[in-house]
Amino acid sequence: MLFALLLIPIVAAIAIFLGSPSRITALAAALANIIVAAFAITQGSCSVSFQVLENPNINLSLGLYDGMSVIMLILSVLVTLAAVYSGKCPEGREKLWFSSTLLIAAGAIGAFLATDVFFFYAFHELALIPTFLMIGMLGRGDRKAAAWKITIYLATGSIILLAGLLLAMGHLDSFAFSDLKAIPAEHQNTVALLLIIGFGTLVSLFPLHSWAAPAYACAPAPVSMLHAGVLKKFGLYGILRIGMEVAPEGMAHWLPWICVLLLGNIIWVGLVTLNQKRLDLMLGNSSVMHMGYIFLAIAALAANGDNEIAKPAAVLLMFAHGISIALLFSLSAMLEEKTGTLEIAQLGGLAKKAPAFAFLFGLAGMASIGLPGLANFAGEVMVFFAGFADWSPKDGLGWVQITTIIALWGVVLSAVYMLRAFRNIFQGPLVKKTSDACDICSCDVIPAYLLSAVLLIVGIYPQLILQFL
Amino acid sequence: MNPWLLFIIPFASAAIIQLGLKRSAMASSLLSTLSVVATFVIACTLLGSDQSDSWTWVKAGSFELNIGYNLDQLATGMMIVVTGIGMLVHIFSLGYMKTDSAKARYFGCLSMFMFSMTGIVLASNFAMMFIFWELVGLSSYLLIGHWYHKDTAADAAKKAFLSNRIGDFGFMIGILMLWRITGTVVFADMDGSALGNVCSCLAGAAILLTFCGAVGKSAQLPLHIWLPDAMEGPTPVSALIHAATMVAAGVYMMARLFLSLGVTPENVEILSYAPQVIAWTGGITSLVAALMATQQNDIKKILAYSTLSQLGYMVMAVGLIAPEAGMFHLYTHAWFKALLFLGSGAVIYACHHEQDIWKMGGLLKKMPVTAITFLVGTLALTAVPFTAGFYSKEEILYAAKGTPLFYLAAFVALLTTFYMLRLFIVAFLGKPREHGAKEAKEVAPIMSLPLILLAIMAFAAPHISQIFPVPTEWGFHFKILPDLNSSVFWTSIGVFVTGAVAAFVVYSGKDKDPINIPLFRNKFYLDEIYQKLITICQDAVAAIIHLLDEFLIGVLLVGGATRSAQGVGNIFRRFAQNGSLSNYAYLMALGSVLVIYFTVFA
Amino acid sequence: MFEILPSLNEYLFASGLLFAIGLAGVIIRRNIIVIFMCLEMMLAAASLTLVAFSRFNMVGGLPDYDGQMLVFFIITVAAAEVAVGLAIIVSLYRARQTVNTDDLTSLRG
């Protein structure tokens, strides 16, 4: 069952490469994946495993290890479907386009399903190759530079991560998640540092974030959707799953640094986002910025491993952010198709011409700035509660509380840039570029409606997602 | 009646309009109006009941946030205000927005607003209140930006949302601090004595940060700038959201907070320095706004500043630990301010969207119903005895008695009389000055009916004590007959007469404003100052940070890493990778020798 | 019969000398054929070591023949390698008209 989740996109990618009709195959695979995933989740625990190497003991084992895997799986299959549907493939490149998209999805699904550190890592690497190809060959703008940048950055991060993982594994019985436990205290600090840098690079933790925005801006829509929406969560998932397990004290040791860096994400990158003139760069930077909130939950968890709110908050926000940023990238690709530009200053009054599109974009934008009723708010508000959960009012404010307070200002910043963009693109009088744009036809935006519906439903009733934890 | 219906009906109405009825303006306006009538009826049946119910919204371990309602006199009374005025505004809108091209969207947003406002009023805990707090912000954003193709409307909408966000920044911190101090976010479980257990600076800070939310939503200084701009929205929206209900939510929230914490004048020291700050914020806002109002020419702007000023009054009352007076003023003010706004809407409608009072004139004869109801509203706002405004303002003055704020409040009352009568004299008396006013005629009954009902409420409101949004715990009693021996009564009469005489002397029969005070006319230049501040503090800093980001991280860090890798590579290329076969052989041999040395001998 | 057998050290010394000469030739000489021959010399040195070790490593009164077996392999493989290597050199000469390593620098980075 779980192998099917992994095999369907891979087989479909091979089939596309061998000449089966690309778009249809890809869509069918994505749909099949959703159905299989739904089955697997409702059926409950079903895990498979077979040994690849005896010494070191490496197993290819897949399973829904716990609620976090379930939630990430839901996120992956949903975004995959939307990603396959989105964007406009250049003539004649369908094979590469759709098979790469499916392979990225397979890598992401594999990483979240793996219950073994080795394959958890390996699947993520698998997804990087098609990402590189897609950005480098089918991207826009300065695509070569962006492709190299993201690949070198992520590969370097992965190597550092590997060093940390190997160092930790030296003290553990096997690579299986179930065998993860705290390693001897004297090694925790080093391991935690390596894991923070390694996973941090993959999540674009400040100041290792400069790959993200240009890569997302240059990448074709499906890649930015899958990467920003799903693959990037790999690092956070890894910290929560591995970092917190093997080196809890080490994470606590680096807490002040995590706090400072996450504020770098929220405030520094937030201000950078404010100054962006192009929508795609703005969205790319905003996705970097929002990683800071998830790190805030991680910081709260590092400060006190018994913090009950922090982990659900982080996972919920990961889910919500994945959906909302994928939706935004999908819509921004549509916007470029319609008007031929993403320069915010060149647009205006589009809501008059494309009200349905404006509604969708407004919904996604509002979700990303944390409007209640949409999923991101539930995540963010839980993160803030997590930040204060350990505070005893008799003492002064701790690191996490001060960080939470400063981080809250980010909510204002993100409202500023998102509303500015919305106002300049959709409101005001019509301008040249928008005067002959047409509204979306409803078949184009089925995935957008799907993602919006998810945002709304989870926003109104977050327990739907949280129940898995 | 199940109180959940109060949430479900408007939400369903908004959802149906958005999803299905977008193209049918008539159906959506009727649906929206019917939904609000239904909620009004339900709200009436729920008067005086004290039920509560909730469901889990998020749950993580032992931590839970709930969505639930909690009915008490404060909530049910407030619901009557919200749904009652909401209903009249919906009816008025049927006429006012008859020809609007986006009528469906307008009514959808109104339903959305009714839903969100219900949430604030009935919220059983702070987290839920925050949720709906932001949602009313959204509805307000959407409705201010209803005519989004106008730059001014789009900018005003954005400004309103962002100012509120700044307030919510503090509000959220306040909620978090109160959560840890009192151990809960649920109103019913809060215990004020916990505030006494922590250091007084922290307790005061928690209250003040929570108050930040009210500063944003109720447009107190220094976040008041959005409310006058919000008048870009359709006038019925201004009446409902930006005069009667949403802007008063800040006051309601503070009252709810004080009620939950059990704050009374006796144990006020648990709040530390917070009440003084709150009272003075309100007082200064009311003064500054009243001064600004005296020099405005746009009929809606005058009313907007008077709303600011009255909200300042209410906040001041809350700060003086007289939340019952604040809530009472909120209640009476809601009716007559909605009346004034709808009246101005009728005037604007009749004068072909002319808003400058100096271009009106003589409207008393052209549209008598509107004019008389408007006069009733004016009298109530200026606190003429036996009108609703008189009683509530009296209560606030009593609360302020003995503090410097009393003189400030009295002076504001004088200014209120002055600018409201200025508005009435210039717009309704004299002769029509321009084309629009000459052609004005009485509005359709669907618009004048709400005016008449509201005018009745401007007198009747203080006599229906069942619907006062004032909790019984506060033991609020007021006397219908004024106390002729009290100095407060005579001060109040005195300032009214002075203001009225001044207004008549200055403005009777004038065709242009004889007074010109640029400072007041230009709103103390606060908008310009903020503009500069934002440009410097935010945009310039953002630009600098962006530059630094590109330079420090992009060029120095990343570029540096690339260049150093390249440099090292170049060194090796020059020495090792020079293409000479014998060199390679030599290096390889050297390597083998080293390997042998290290494995065998080291 | 009285004979003085050379000891293991002498064999190793000779083979080390051979290897060093070969290595020096590979590094110093410029003619690729000479380099190739020097390479063969190094191979021969290695073979010599193996035979010597084999001869002096007595197992149950007999030399350990494993080393000598390996030498046969080396000789066979070396023959094949010479064939391939010379073929490469010939085609290289055809292509570049030179066998001087100073002129063959297309590996420069």
C-alpha cells in the first residue's frame, strides 16, 4: 500500500518518459495517489520494511510513523495534484516537465513516509535532481544561476546534515526512527549544531536563506509549489523528528541562537519582502519569512521538551503554510499568463476584470498573513501560545517569550506587504497591462479551489488535522 | 432558540451569496436582509438568558481553545444593538445601494460582518474574540474597499486593516500575558486577583497591551487615523461598522475584560497604572477628535470625528473604572450615531453624492423627514436633556467628576454641540447653495423608515432597561429625572447652551466658513507625520535591509564562499592540474608515498 | 654443494631499486613510450617482490605459492595492458603527431 504511494509517481514518470500522454498520466497518478493515501490513512498503521544492508543496518522501511507523517503525506498528495495541474508547460517539453514534477513529488512522499533515517535522507536528495533540471531547463529569468544556487546550497546543507546524522547514528542501534533516542550529552551540542545548520539550510533559516527567493521566482510553477509547499518542510520535519529526539539538550543549548536566527527570518526577511517589486520574489521571500514562525515553535519545544502545544503548532503551521504558498505560486503563475508581467507596479485594477481570480488570490493572501478562519491563523496562534506556554509570570520574560513578542510584529509586516501587493495588483483603476486580461475559467482553477477549500476547512476546524497527532 | 443560530444564519447567508448568488443582486440583498431580521428576532428571544456552550477548536494535550458563546446581560444587550442597527442598516441599504453594480458583494460582506460581530459579542474566551476581532477587520476592509477601483477607497481599506493589525499586535501579546497570569483565556474562569500576584508593572502592561486592541479597533490615538478615511465606504457601512458597532467593540472588549477580572473601584489597584493611561488616552482622543471635527467640511468626516470623540468618551469612562457608564454610552450612542450616519447617507443620496456641507443648505424644506430625524440625532449627540445622549453623557461626567478629565469632558461636550450645530445649520438651514441641494427631494420610504425608527430610539433607548448591555453585577441604576442640584447637570446644560449660541452666532446665514484654523482642518498634520514616519521607519529601513541582505548575505557570505572556493580551486589548478602528465605522475607518487608513510609508519 | 642464496633483503632491495628507477623514469621522461616502459619496470619490480616474499615464506617446508600465482596473473594482465597501451599510444600519435608529454596538455584544468 505505502509502496504504491511511492511507485505510482515513479512509474508514471517513467511511463511519461517512454511516451504515454504526459498530462493525463501525471494527473491520473496524482489522483491515484490521493486515493491511495486516503486509504492508507483510514486503514491505520501499515508499514513495510525490507533490509538493504546488514551492517550498517539499513532498511527500506515505509510507514505512517505517527501523526506528523500522516499530515505531511496529506500535504504532499494535495499539493502534488495542484502542482501537476498548474503552470503552463512550454511546447514540446511535456515529458521533462511532468516526469520531473512527479519525481519531486515521489521524493517528498518518500521522505515523509520513510521510517528510517537513511532513506528519509536519500529520498530528499532524490527530489533535488528533478528540481535542478526543471529550474535550469524550464525556468524563467536567470534560471541557470538560480538552479546552481539552489542545488549547491541544498547539497551543502545536506552534506552538513549527513555529517550530523552520521555522528548521531554512531551512538544509536540502528537507523530506524523507532530506535532514535537521546545520545550521550557530550555529543549533543555538536550534533544539534550540525542538524540545525543542515536542516536549517534546507528550510532557508536565516542567514542561509538566499537561495530560496530567486529559485522560487525562476522555477516553473509546479516546482515552486512543490518545493516551497512540501519539500521545504522536510527540514522542519527532520528537526522535529530527529533533532529533538537525539539531541534535546543540544537544541536547548543553541536556543538563543535559534531565537536570533528565527527573528532574522521573520523581521529581517520580512523587511526584505516589504521591499520587493516583483510578486514572485515577494512570495518567495514571504515563504522564507514564515519559516521563522515554525522555528519559533521549535524554539519553544527546544526550551522545554514537555511543551504540549509546540509540536502540534509547528505541524499545523507547516501544513497550512504548504497549502497556502502552493496556492499563491499557482495563482501567480496564472497571473503572469494573463498579464505577461509580475512587476507589481505595472499592474492594477485587475479585480474589475477578473473577480473570481481576485477572490482566490485574496483568500490565499489573507491565509498567508494569518487571517482567522483560514488554516495559517490556527497554526500561528498556536505557535504564539506555545511561545508563552512556559512562561511563569513571576519571572521575567525568557528568550522564547521575547522572541514571540518580536515575532508578532512580523504579523504586521506580512500584512503590509501582502495588502500592498493586493491593492496594487487588484484594486485601483485599470492600467494597460490589465485592461484586456480575462477572468479565469473555472476548469483552470480546480486545484486552486481545492487548496482554498482545504485552507478554509482546516482554518475553521483545525482539529481535523490536529486529530492525527 | 439555539444561540448557535446567531452564528449560523449570517454565515450561511454570506456563504450562499459568495458561492451561488453572486449574479443575482436582488436575491442576495433579500437573503442578507432576511438573515439579519431573523438574527434580531433570535437575539430578542435570548434577552436575559445565561446559557453557554462551546466546542473544541484546537486541542493539544491539555491545552484547548474553544469556540463558544457565553450569554449574559452584557452580551445579549450588545446583540440587540448589533442586530437591531444591523437590521435597520440592511433595510436602508436596500434603497441606498439600489443601483450599485456590486450589490451582491456588498450584501455578502454585510452578512459576513454580522457573523463576525456576533462572534465578538458572544465570545466565551479571548482566543475566540481575537478570531472574530480580525474577521470584523476583514469585513470592514472589504466594505471600505467596496468601490475598490477608486484609489482613495482602496487605500483607505488598506489603512484600516493595517492600523488594526498594529493594534492586534499588542492585543495578542496582552492575551498571551493574561493567559499566563490568570491561567485561562476563558472569560468565565478568569480571576482578577491573580493580577495581584505578579509584579504590578507586568499586570499593568498586560492590561495595556490588551487595550492596544481596543486602541486599534476603537480608533483611539495614536491609531485613530483609519476611521476618518474609512468614510470612503458606502454610508450605511459607515453607520453600522464605523459608528455603531465595530468601532465600539474595543469598549465592549474592555468592559468584558473588566467584568471577567471582576474589577471594581475598590480593587482597582490590581490593574496598577493601566486605568490612568486608558482614561487619558480616551480623554485626549475625544478632545483632539472634537477639535478636528470643528473644521471639517465633509458631512461624513464631521460625523466620523464625532464618532472618534465619543469613542474617546467611552474609553475614558472605562479607564475611570466606570465601564457601566462607558457601555451605556456605547448603547445610546450606537442608536443616534447610526441615525446621524444614515441621515447623512440620505442627504448624500438626495444631493447626488455631494458630501461638502457648504454646497448643501436649505435641506430642511426639501427633505423634512430626514432633516427632523437628523435634528433628533444631533440633539441626542449634543446631550439635550431627555434625549438618550444626555443620560449616558451625564453618567460619564459623574464618573469623571473630581478629576481633571471632568473639565476636559465638559469642554469636549461644548465642542460637540458647536460642531454638530454647525453641521446642522450649514447643511439644513439657509438656502441651497449648489445644484445638488436645489434638486434634493425626500428619500424613498425604505430609507426614511429606518431613520424614523432610529429617531424613536434616540429618545426611547434609556427607558428600555431590559436591553442595556450593562451587566447586572455592576449594579447600574440611573435616574430618569435629572438631579437639579448637581453641578454635573448644570455644567452639562451650560456647555450645551454656550456651544449652541456660539454655533448660531458664527454660522447662521453664512455661505462659507468664517473660521479657518489649518491645524484642525488638517487633522493636526498627523496623517502627514505618519506618512513620513512610515516612509522613514518602514520603507527606508526595508530598503536598507534589502540592500544589506543582498550585500552582506548575497555578496559577502554567499559570494565570499563561492569566491574562496574558486580561489582555492584556482591555486590547485595552477599547481596540480596543469596538464603535464609527468606532473600528475609525480603527484600521484608523492600521494602514494604519503599514504604508505601514514599507514605504515605513523 | 655450497651456495650462498641471496637473502630476502637483497631481493627487496633490488626490487625497490627497480621500482625507484621506474618511478623516476615515469616522472622525469617526456617520451610517452619510455614512460610506458618505465611503468612496466615498476610492474616488474612489484612482481619481483611478490616472488621473493613467496620464496621466503615457507609453509610446511614448501614456499607459499600464492604470491607466484599472482605474478603469473600480473604478467598476463601486463601483456594485455601493453597491447592496449601501445594501441592507445599509436592512435594518440596518429591524432596528435607527437608522443611528447609536454605537448599533451589537454587535461589542463
